[in-house]
Amino acid sequence: MSPSPLPEPDPDLIAAAVLACRTVAGLSGGIAGEVATYLPGRRVTGVRIDDATVTVHVVGRYGPSMTQISTDVTRAVTPIAGGRQVGVVIEDLAQLGEPADPGGGGPVGPGPGPTAAGDPLLWQAR
């Protein structure tokens, strides 16, 4: 007897839970905007769901450690991940006073902003 499939998580609910984390400035679509869940007529940027994992790509707030950002996001997403493992990728950090811009532009939105070295900051916790 094969195991029953895991329930399908709601990507909008996951995005809202991530954005409610005080250590997160926004969701990120990855380097080329490729990180998303595609739905009929739209997509949820920064959330990727597969059979075993929910992965979220975020822009963290400057100040908290990357471990704290990852822990906060994991705690927020795990109860609504449909039994899947949660992965967090921190693509960038928003500077102090920098507003979140979920529509794109700047370091928060469909793509990460550059770090001081010009490359996106990628830190993944599993």
C-alpha cells in the first residue's frame, strides 16, 4: 500500500505567513524571477512547492542573524506546509530604513538586490 499524498499547501497563505515575520522584508523571485508557484492567470513569487518540500526565498531585514530569519520563517510556514519539509533561502538583506517593495524594484520584489560585492547573498537553511 503506497502512502497517501500530502495535502496541497496554499501558496498565498504561505506568502502571507512569511511576510508577517518581523525578520523578513519581502519575498524574492530569485536571480531571474524564476522562484514562484504558478497558478491559473497569476503566480506567487518567492514560494516554490513540490511533492516533498516548500521552499521560500526571502529578503531578510538587516540586524537579525540569518539563523534567526530562517528560524522565524520555518516556524511560520511549517504548520501550513502540508507535512512537507520547509526550506528557506535568504537572497539578500534590506538596509535599515529601506521599505519593502513587493511589486519589484530595489532589493525587495521579484529579484534580489546586489550585496556590496555585487552578487546576491544566498544563504540556505534546511
